[in-house]
Amino acid sequence: MKKLWNWYYGGASIRKKLVISYLILVLIPIFVLGIYSYAVSGKNLMRQTRYTMENNIDSIVYNLESNIQRENDNIKYLSYHAKLRERLEGSERDMNALAREMNDSVEPTFWYFISSDYNMKGIEIFSSYVQQPLGNFLKPMNEEARKWMEKTSGSYKTRWVVKDDRIYAVRVLLDAATSSKPIGVMKLEVFPDEFTKGIYQSEYLNNGVVLTDKENHVMKKRAVADDNLEKEIATAIETGREPGFYQTKRGMLAVSEELSNGWKIYYYIDKEEISGQMITILATTCFVMGICLAAAAILMNLISKILSSRVLQLKHCAEEVSQGNFDLKLEENYSDEIGIVAASFNKMCWKINGMMEDMYQLGMEKRKEELKALQAMMNPHFLYNCLSSIKWKAIRSEQDEIADITGLLAKFYRTALNNGKQITIVQNELENIKAYLQIQLKSHENSFEVIYNLSEEGRECRMPNFLLQPIVENAICHGVDFCEGEKGRIKIEYLCEEEFLVFNVYNNGGKLSEEEVQKILSTPGKGYGIYNIQERIRMYYDEECGIFSHLTEEGLVCFTIKIRKMIKEEGEAL
């Protein structure tokens, strides 16, 4: 017995001590009983909920499918109006006959259908055979109707269109003779709320319903109060969840099969509504468990006093460490978890002492770097002042060319350095490159020409500073400087697209191969080379952005910088 006690006190793990104590006393029977009761009740409730949800969604689908089929039948019947098709096909020859037929036969029929169908809002016919509206229903072909005809041609089945909260059934009109030649398009519009009211009829618990079209766009929606559940359902819709029954983190979801027109129903319930029905069972279970655990706590309090002496020693040492004393060492005479923790604690104190020494050295290095950064911040101001002094002395000496170059150089460095900031705007970057090229033209005695094609859009967009200059410098040093037999030419192009900002730099210089151009992009260089610019772009944007190159059909070398309009801040991800 004494041997067993010694094993329990010093040899057995803490986990074993607690597990043995709780299992012997109350935990196993209480948890088994509680979990079993709760699981059985929950399973039955979930089964009943699923059955009810499936019945409800079937009812919604049936009502909506009935409306769809009714309007499909109506537009199919109206589109096969024989007199209408005959007169419409020959309308260029006899507009009067068409007008009489519309007045005598077509319009009365259409008005009858509209007045007798509570879902139907209106009917329109579009045809290229008429040049102006005729009556209440016949209109010339427009661009939208032409697109419907193109998408529907070949199948000649009814196509459902959802646009701007309006719902249409569209069908191609065929000629009367062969029923194979499109002569127009019929559009049947329904009242959206009346047509889809079936999705709001179910009031089972706190349920939500979403109706989506063929492209998974939400047409109608009844939301629940839980925003997190709404986010889960939105994710399910975006991923195009297959028909079936699903349980999400916060709800239960039933997805219908696609309706005949490609629509789909998402029917869901908040789990909190279901959980509320299980509160009584859960409360009873918790009450019984609480009584048993309270009794066990008294016993465990006595047992904990046996185990607490070594734990308290560890606590005391931890408090000393928190005050900065890392020269402590705990006893490592036991092999249980506390003994392992003590050994790890001693090892941790030793490592912390070493890390503090390393941190001290790193702090000294950081201060050196901060001093260098301070010096770098001072240098631009010194440079601006010197350049300004040179410029005004040149003006007083009537050295206009020197004054111009000095002024351009000051402008270039002012925008390039950007007060030490890494981010600028497109306008400043374009002004910077213009100043740089003016300097180069003067230093090269206008041996090459510069062409600008700069969009006025997106100039206030933010971008990394100093991206274009290395590209333009490369175009001069490795391009136009090697022109033979023709004048060098550089073209700067800026385009503002829907999501991207695009900068193209063309030159007609050195005859580089595609392999040589790619080598420039992939080879690290010194300073702010092209490779370095590529790495900077990767710090701020995703993989779709970067520097790209190609040879044009005219033999020009083109380097392209493609970045997004939105730049991520430090630490963010696009």
C-alpha cells in the first residue's frame, strides 16, 4: 500500500492523479448520462427539424415552379400566334395589314392574358421588321433584345432574365412557314414580389430564405437576425453549394435542386432556435452535475493540498522571474510532469539570460542604424539647398543652361526622395520622370526624343515611390545610347485601367533578344536596379503585379510596370 501511495504521490503524472480521482468519484457516470440524454434529445429534434425543413422547401419549390411553368406556357402560346408571325414577317411590305392584325387579334389576346394572370406585369415584342412602335406591344429591335436573341438562338426555349430587380421571360419568335427563322423576341415581365411570394410563406422557427438565379445572384431574400449565420449562408451561395441538407456552424441549411429555369432555393434555420427547445434538458443535466461536482470539489481540495507544495514552489520561482531574477534553479529530483516543468523552467531561465545579452547587442546595432537614418534624412535638405544656391548663381551669371539643369535636378531629387516616404502618388512619379528625362536630354544634347502618352485618370492613386526611373535609365543606358543609323526614341505611356495602373517604357535602342530582356528582370543588381524594383513591387502587391517585358512588332523593347490601384499598407494583405 505504501509503495502504491509513493507512486501516486511522486511517480504518477498529475494528469493520472486528476483522471483517477474524477473517474472514481463522479465524472464518468455523470458525463455519460448527461451526454447520452442530451445527444438523444438533440438527435431527435434535429431529425424532426430536417424533416420539416425539407417539406417546407419542397412546398416553396412547388409554388415557384408552378408560377414558372404557367408563364412558360403563356409565353410559348403567345409566341406561336400564327397571324402575328405571318404579318410580322411580311411587315416591310404591308405595315397596314400588320397594324390591323395587332389591333384586331394580337392586342386583345395579350390584354386578356395580362388581365387574367395576377403574376403578369406586361408583354413586349421586339422585331427588326418594324422601325417604330406599333400599338401597345410591338416595338423596334433594340440592343438588349438583340442580345437576348443571340443567347437564345439555337434552342428557341424560354429564357429567364433577372435585371435590376425585374424578372423577364424571353422567347424567340419564329417564322410561320418553317418555324426555324428568328423574326423577333417576345418579353414577358412578371411582378417580382407576387411571382416569388411563395418563399415568404413558411414561418417555421426563425427561418431565412434566399432565391438565386442561374448565376448565383441573390434575387429575393428573407434574412434572420444572426449576422454571422447570414455570412455563412452568403459563403454557401458564393461557392454554389450542391443540392442537399447541411449543418453549418450556426445554422441548418437545405438547398433545393435547380428549378426548370436554373433558379435555386436556400432555406436555413438559426440553431439557436433549436437549442432553445433543449434548455430544460440541459438545465436538469447541469443541476445534477453541479451537485456531484460540488461534492467532488471538497474531496479534490484535500487531494490538492498534497500536490500543491511543489506547485507553490514553482509559482514562487515564476514570480521571482517576473521581477527580473533569472538566477534561480528548481529541484529536478522527480520524473512526473512537475519535475519535467522544473527542468524546462531551469532551461528557460538559462536561455532568457542568453537572449537578454543578444537583445542588448541588437539594441546597440539598432541605435547605430537609427543614427545612419538620421544622417540620411539630413542629406536631402543639404542637397536641395546646395542645388538652389547653384541655380541662383548660374542665373546671376546668365548661365541659363546650367540654371535649367540645376533646377531640374533639384525637382528630380525632391520628388524622388519624397521626404523619406516610401509611398507617393502617380502625379508625383510622372513629374519626377519628366524632370529626369529633361536632364538626360540636356546632357545628351537632345540626341534622342521623348514621346509621352499619359492618361489623366488615376493620378491621385497611391504607389511606391521611384519605380519608373530605373526603367527609364535602363532604356537610355542600354537602349538609345546604342542606336545606329536612326535617332533614339523613348516613349513613356501611362494607362489607368479598371483595377490596375500600367506604365510602359519603350525604346528603339539595342537589339536585345527576348532571353536578354528576361535576364535583366531576373538578375539582382546594385542599388535601385530593375530587379530591385521587382522585389519592391512584390512587397506591396499580389502576384498579378510586377515588371514585364516584351519585344513589339516594330522591334521596340518594352518594359511594363503593372500595379493595382489599391496599395496595401505595411503588414496588410490584398
